[in-house]
Amino acid sequence: AKYIWSIQSAADGAMYVATGEPGRVYRVSHDAKAELYYDTGQSNVTALAVAANGHVYAGTDPNGILYEISGSGKGAILYDSNLPEIRAIALAPDGTVYAAAMGGAVSTRSTNASSATSTNTGPVVATTPTVITVTETAAGGVPSENDQTSPKTTTTPSQSAVSTMSTGTTSNTAVVEVSGVEKSAIYRISPNHTVETLRSSKEDNVYDIQLAGSALFFSTDDHGRIYRLENEKTTLLAEPGDGETTRLLQSGGVLYAALSNPARLCAFGPAGSAGGRYESPVHDSTSVARWGHLRWHAGPSDSASGILFYTRTGNAARPDSTWSAWSAPIRDPAEALIKSPVARFIQWRAEWSEGSPVQITGVEVPYLPQNTPPVIHSITVSSILGTNPAKSSSATAGSSSAYSVTVTDTGQPPTATTTSSESQTASHLQSTQTQISWQADDPDGDKLVYSVYFRAEEEHDWQLIRSRMFENTLLLDPDVFADGRYFFRVVASDAPSNAAEYAHQTEMVSTPVLIDNTPPVVSVGVPHREDMTLDVDVEATDKTSPLRLCEYSLDAGFWQPIEAVDGVTDSPRERFHLHLDKLRPGEHLLVFRVYDSANNAGLARVVLR
């Protein structure tokens, strides 16, 4: 065998050993002689229990079959679970068998579910899959003696459901990982083979079960939670925290629990004691917080009189030496202000003395997280071009040109669309508007209000354009600004959602934006006309922005571009030369149009005679 999964002792001094790969049960006598006691034909025997009458109960994987072994090589299937693994077995003095199954939606059932020994015989009970839900009504994980009754389902075998098994197979059923399907279950099998599903869960796996009188304790992998099931009521006994509670042991009235991830050993009891203590999981308020009044809800009025609450806080996710000490006890709900220091994490503890009947149904810890400032992610200054019938749309580039400059909070250089110079240039038509937009949010989800300012590059003081804005876009007529370079500043405040003393604001400033409302000045030299040829010089200047395009139109014809004399149209002053061939005799109208980088157009004309 490759694995040993469980060892159990018998009244005669023998030991029974459960192995994996293959799934067998061995008997080791008191003189250390081992013999194969039963071969299940499964991959693993994962759980063992020995009854007072000497019968051995074995739980297996991967088909989730529970065997009752009455002697060497003599076994019967007591129950065939629809879950792949029988994890734990507990036996009651009256012959009732409790079994915990787990591993739903994670395994694949084997094609060979029968025993490897063909002589194995015994009753096979037809099973009905059951899915139930247990609700723990104790809020915050506090034990409650009045929790909701756990629904149960009973399957009683009919005469036709019992048969004798020699050899056979179980169909190969793939169990696919699907959220919301049954993951674990606890069964009660009475001496007459009636099967009851006491608990079924889609959220956790049951790792171990222990009987203590009429109570059944079971542990899970959901924060290591330990429950008590008694009189059809499920009660959350403890929530140790992270990890899984893998083993339970009842001894001397004390319930011991072994936990993994991290490894710990906890003790609860003595059983039946009315005194106790509950320690809550650590709560993360996501930021440094101020604490309010602790509130708790109890059952009958006399059940809350003996409860003491304590709190402690810290900035580490797990309590350590940096955390505050436990606070003074909180007894009176009317004076339950939490006095632990301001911090990000908080934990509370409840204690009650022996003899005090206690029933806690809920605990509330109000807090106000430290206000986090808003965040402005970017500012974008761009031009919006409208339709203007007074302007011709025939300019090849001028009709669609616009600038856009974006400043972000990442420290990356601003992005632009129309120029690679240090400052960006705003385009201008009679219908053009300058749009200032920004992206901002608040980590706390607070409502934000904005103010927008501007200043010229050579100025020092900011001038307010608009205040108490709740939208994140502002449209301006560029004519309100004189030609020049300008900065725009956006201030975001969370004042609408916070008291004045706790409100925060954040600001961001754009890169310089060049606003140019003045068109270039275009002058035409004396035309030189000879026969059917024409030569003419054109000079254009702009005081604010570089030139970008020169065009001409002859006799109201289509606009044609002209290259600059130096080959590139990119400076505030440029010279252009036009040479035309095959100019027919007679009078002609020649018009020149020059655009600057702000899309302002300067015009000049000359009549040729």
C-alpha cells in the first residue's frame, strides 16, 4: 500500500489499519502479525470505526461507499453516497452509524466499485440523493441554542431495494466542478438501514465528526468552523479563523480540535458548561477607521445580563504585538462606545460566566472609515468643432482639424493630436468651443463637486471659471481668452458627502494650451505674368502659432495646396511661390488662404489682368 489513512483499535487489542492504493483494511494482532482483513476494491479507505460487537466500518474513495465488515473477507455495502469520499465515521451505542461524505464536484467515480473479493456478500441499500440546506441563525458566528432546525430527509429501503451482491460494477460517472452543487453531507444510518441526511452543504467540506451523548460535533474547511448538531438543530460552536479543522476528539468532557493552515490545537469545554468565550474573526474596515458603539442582540432578556464584550484593534491583518491590548469590558449597551484606538482592523470577544444562560443572535460594530481624498485621473482640453455655414468646408484639413491634450495622474507625458511642440494649440472657428473634461472618482464612493480655474502662462494667480460643478465637462467660448498660452486647473472635493473638518480635495493642472483666435496676415507680391505663365510670391505671418497650410483658388475653383519655399510649412512666418502654366488670356481672380495651427484662416486676393 502507498498510504495509511486511519488506524483504529478493537476491544480484543487488535489494530485495524486503513490503506490507500489499494484501498484495503488490515488487521494487526497484539503480537504484531498483520493480515489482509478486507479488500474494498476502491482506491483508498479513508475512514475507519470499530463497533462494540467487533464489526468494522470503512469509508472509501473515490466512490463514497460505506462498508460494514463483519469478519475477515466478509463485507457489505451499508451505504453508497453520491459524494466521492466518506471522510469520517462515528458509532452510537445503539448501533446507529453516522458518516460524513465530502468532495462533491471535484472527483471522478471509479468504474470498479465492487469489492475485489468475489465472495463478499451483504445487503445493498438503494439510495436516494438528497440535497438540503442548514441555516445558522447565530449572527457573527456566536453560538445559539435556538438555531433553525436542520431539515432532514429519510430513505427507508423497500423489499425490492435489498439484494445480495457477489460481483458487479458501478457506472463511471464524471463529477464536474460546478458551483452551487452539493459538496458535503452528514448521514445517519439506523440499525434497520434507514438513511437520513442530517446536513448537506454547497459551501464547505466536512472533515470530521464526533459523538458526545446526543450531540454530534462536526468540523469544516470554511474558516475552520465547528458545529454542534443536536435535536435536529445546528449550532455554530466556534470559528477559529483561517484554515481547516481537520480532526475532533472528545475526552473528559472537553472537545479538542486540530486545525491546519496554520497548525493549532484548540479545546472547548468542559461540555455542558454554561460559561465560555467567543472570539470573532478579524474585520477589515479597508482603511483607518473611527469606532462607534458596539451593539449586540440577545434572546430572552435574562440571557444578556452576564455577557462581557472586549475589543482590540490594529493595522496588521492578523493580531500581533503591534495590536492594542483588549479593552476594558463593555457591560451596558447604553455605554458601549468602543474605546480601542483608531485602526484598520478590529476584533471583538464575548465572555460569559458559568451558570449564566447566554444566547447571542447578533453583534454590530459601527465604524466610520477615514475619509480618503478624491482621485483625478486625467484632464483633457480639446476643441469641439460645430457646423458654421459662414465658413467654407472645402479646406481639406481645416474642416476636421481639432486639438486634444490629455494630462494623466500616471506621470506619463501628455498625449496630443495636432502638434509635437511643448504646448498644445486650440483650433478656432466661429462655432468652435473649448472643452475641458476630466476623469475623477472617490475611493469611498463619495459624491464629488468640482471647480475649474485658469491662468495665463506668464501669470501667477488662478482665476475661477466655474465652481460647484457636479458634471465633469465644461464648454467655453475661446473668444473669452486673448491669444496666448494658458493652464487649466480642476479641483475635486468630496465635501458633499463629508463634514467640513473631514472633507478632502484634490487638484490637477493641465499642460500649457495655446489659444489663438487671430488669423494669419497674408500679403501677395506683384504678379509676374508672361504669355500663358504666372509667377507670384506670397508671404504669411502669425503672431501666436505656426503656420500649417497655404492654398490657392483660381477663378473660384477648387483649393490647391502650395508648398513653402523652404519645403515645410511649420513656422510663424513662411514664404510661398506659385507658378502657373497655360494660363489663358484675360482677367482672372486669384485667392490665397493660409491656416495657422489653431485653424484660423487668413485670406488675400489679387486680380490678374
